[in-house]
Amino acid sequence: LDEILPIYSGGLGILSGDHLKSASDLGLPFVAIGLLYKNGYFHQKINKAGGQVSEYQDIELNNLPIIPVKKETGEDLIISVKMPNSRVFLKVWKIAVGRINLYLLDSDIEENSEEYRGITLRLYGGDQEMRIQQEIVLGIGGVTLLKELGLDPTVYHMNEGHSSFLVLELIKNIMEEKKVSF
């Protein structure tokens, strides 16, 4: 979308922004969901020994065109996703990209344990377990958010494997709603 919002990296991130801008230009009924990485991606420094040092900087949300999504009661919209040990709670933020809404999920809220607050902290940060947690939050949390917003898409576009749990959540929902087996 723009360098001031470092929640993407590389070609797929740029492609996502282009999808949003093009959908807006064409007037397509489109909605996007991502993760609010409050540290974004790292800035690479080289130390005296020639080794890479990764430096993360907090995104200053107050200086961005991002707003918290509110319920009708005026409270922040917070959804939850079941994880193996407990639930992770996700605050929902919104950025208008022309006529398209980009919703971002944020786990760095007081309702979460320290274990879960870091899920949406860094793009490409952490180990394989963190990556799986991010995939669960994006995929399952994304479907949960769409339901909460009253949106029922007919087509889902997954920009890579990060949203892979979306498919499992859709299958689970169809099985429950239609009373069918896998």
C-alpha cells in the first residue's frame, strides 16, 4: 500500500496492495483481511563483525490512516479464535484503500496472555510455531471476522499459504451449516 505501513514484504505484499487499488478503481465488491504487524518488517544493519543485526521499530498507529473498528455500542470490535491452549482475542482495525476496506487483526491487546500478544507483532518473525499461529489467526480469524461483519463472500483469494487455515474453517462451517460429513 505504502512504505509508511510496513506490514508487507516483497512481491506478494506489493501484489496485495495492487489488488486492493485495482479493485477500488474498478468498483469491485472486494474486502481484504491481513495482520497488523506492529513491528512490521526488520531493518537490516551490519555489525562490526560483518553479521546481520535485525532491528524492529514500532509502527506509530496514531500517524497512520488506520482506525479501530467499533461495534454498534461504541466498543472496539474484538473477535476470538480457539487455539490449542486457550482463545486468542483479536482487535480489528480498518484502513480504507480507496473504496476497499482492509481489515487488520491485532493480537497485541490486554485480553491476551503474553504467549499470544506477539502473534501479530512481526512480519516473518519467530519460529515455525509462530508461523502456524499467524496462519490460524489470519485464516480462521479472517472467516470469523467476515461473519461478524455480515459479509458472505462467494470467492476467496489467498495470496499464499499464510491464510491456509481459511479453507479448513470454510469446510468446517459448511459441514456444520449443511449437516454433511467431510
